[in-house]
Amino acid sequence: MKSTGFTTLFAPFKWPHAVFYGWWLVLLTLFLNGATGSPAFGGAGVWNDALEQHFGWGRAELALAFSFGQPVSGLAGPVIGILVDRYGPKKIVFSGVMIIGLGYIMFSQTNSLWMFYVSYLVIMLGASAGGWLPMMTVINNWFDKKRTIAMGFGGVGFSTGIFFLVPLLAWTVGPEGVGWETTAKSLGIFFIFIAYPTSRLIRNSPEEFGEVPDGIKNKQVEEVGVSQPSRTSKSNDTNYSMLTIAKMPVFWVLAISNGMSTMLIGTMTVHLILALKDQGIPVQTGAWIWGSTMLFSGVAQILGGYLGDKVAKNIALCVFGIIQALGVIYATSITSVNMAPIFVVVYGLGFGARIPLGTAIRGEYFGRKAFGKVLGLSMFPMMLLMALGPYVAGLMYDHYGNYDRAFYLLASVSMVGSIGFLFCKKPDLTKV
């Protein structure tokens, strides 16, 4: 394929003995996941604290912005998945990043709850289309035997982004910074600026360059007799319809179990910094604790990616899901910075290791061509449950004055969902 302009200047795959371009796409995924997800998802607690002080809104009211965005993103997920499979990730990422930028500019003009809800919804919708879902589809296309570890590295972007950006966000939106309005407007301009150049670096599949997943050259396959990965099997070559996928029981067990586990992700994202503030830890320090947890979870993602290529993914998901829930229970007892490292390690390990495992298991179970639709369709139950967690926690906080009961309840639900992974057996797609 002929490249021009920006793409020609930055085309490492054309250099002699260049690194397999799939790994450059993993690096791009890392950047996009960090940039698009960290400020809105990882920084939700920081935004909520600033708005609580500015407008005096309640915790449940503030949590609704995140909660509204989750099911909408979930509903959009199947559509985005279909669009990714039909038009390729490049165009979808460009559109998504542009939408994020517009959403932040809208957010900077917030003067009422409804405007906060609408702008945050736009940001989350853009993040769904501009980062994780299409870029995981790209990695799924470029890797087979190394799929889980590649997704693990790509997913690290969200964690490292939170570590670097959320404490910075806490400073810029605070009294000593420029304020939340200017911060939001600056983010909007940044995303509009990077939308085109980043999307131009995306390549949909290795076949465009005479390769197959994991970097095996077609010429090498012909001359040396190396068999191509199992992509040629029916299970990996069939582009199953949305209806066919929805009729598979394992799809729903996997989606609901994952959703019950991800309730904790939304809850910690929205409420942890506020919970630590109530327990005597300043917001800026809480942001560093949350950022450090996400940084450690990035290391755990690499571990999860490695283990996912070695052991049964559903069993590993169960174990790490329970570890994550134990971390949430421990969070209720943190009253000083010295107690935080245990939370950083326990929650970070459980949360981080689950990410590549939960994504890669779909590629393994349902194949390559249907991956975008499977990932998109599974987003709805996952996002719906992720939305429910923060709102329930906010309501319980407003009623009881602390998060203890909410964190215990949601951790218990997550443990049940984690056990559900044990019932997720790989389907025999040759019979579908």
C-alpha cells in the first residue's frame, strides 16, 4: 500500500528489518487508551470534587454523569463494533477522538446538572469510539499466539495515563491551578488537534503488508513451510452475525460475569478519591494513590497478558476478580498514606490482570472477524452494571454518610461475578 505525507514520514514498518508493525500499533494503542480514557474515566473523582465545591451538587447527582455515560456507551458499543468491522478502525478512531474534543469544550461551559450530564455523555461516547474498542480490534487482527500479551501492553496506556494525568488534573482544577473550566477547554483543543495524525498511523490488518498475525511473512510461509496460525479455521474465519452471537449462552455468561466484576471499576473511578478525602486524605494525595494504583495495575496487565497465553483465561479471570474485590473492601480502612500501598498492590493486581484476560478471551472464543461485534455487543451489559455501581455507592453515601456499606455490597457482587467465569467454557463454533 502506498503511503504519503505524514504516514510516509513515520512509517517504521518500511525500514529494513523493522519491528513487526503490530507492536507499533500496540504502542499507539497504549497512547490512545491513556489519552482518551484517563481524564474522563480515571479522573472522574477529581472532576466531581471540583464540581461539588463549585456547585454544591450531591455525590449521587455527580455520579449520575458517569452512570448515564456507561449505558449509552454500552448501547453504542454494538454499533461501533459493526462500524469497526465494516469500515475499519482508522475512520472510527478519528471520529471518536474528535467527539471527545467537542465533549470537553461543551463540558467547559457547564452551568447546570443537565449540561454536565450531556457533555460527559458526549466525552464517554467519543472515548468508546476513539480508543479502547477499535484499538483492541486492531490488536486482535495483528496478533494470534501473542494476542493476550499484546493486549496487555496496549491496555497499560489507561493505567499509566491515570498515574501521570490524574494528579496533574487534580492540581490544574484546584485553587492553585487554572480551574476546571480552563482545564476542560484545553483538553478539548488537544483532542481535536491529535485526531487526524494519530488515526493516520492505524493499519487494519497485517495482510495489507503481506504478513499474517504475529509477524510471519507470507513468503516465509511458502518457502519454509511454516503453517499459518489457526486463523484459517472456521471458528476464526467466520464473520458471525450479531444474532448468532447473541444466541450463544457462553457469550451472555461471559458478558454478565465481566459486568458484575467491572461494577467495582466504575465505583472506584468515581468515588475512591472522595472516599479517601472523607477518611482524612487530601484530594491531591488521593489522586496520587489512585494514580499509583493504576500504574501498578499496568504492570499487572503485563502479568495477566503473559498468564493468559499460558493458562485457562476463565480461571485466571476468576482469581484476579476476587483479588480485586478484596482490594475494594480494604479501601474502607485507609486512614493514612502508610496504609495505601496494600490497596495499591491488591486492587491494582486484580484490576490490571483482568483487563487483557477479559478482552483476549473474546478473541479466543469467538474468532477474529466477529471480534468487533462481540466486543461491542458485550459492552452493553458491562456498561450497564458499571453504571449501576457508582450510582448505588453515591446513594448509599448520601444516606449513610460513608462508603463502607456500598463498598462491601459491590465487592460481594463482584465476587459472585468472578465465580461465574468458571462456567465460561470455550464454544465449539464448528457447530454454529
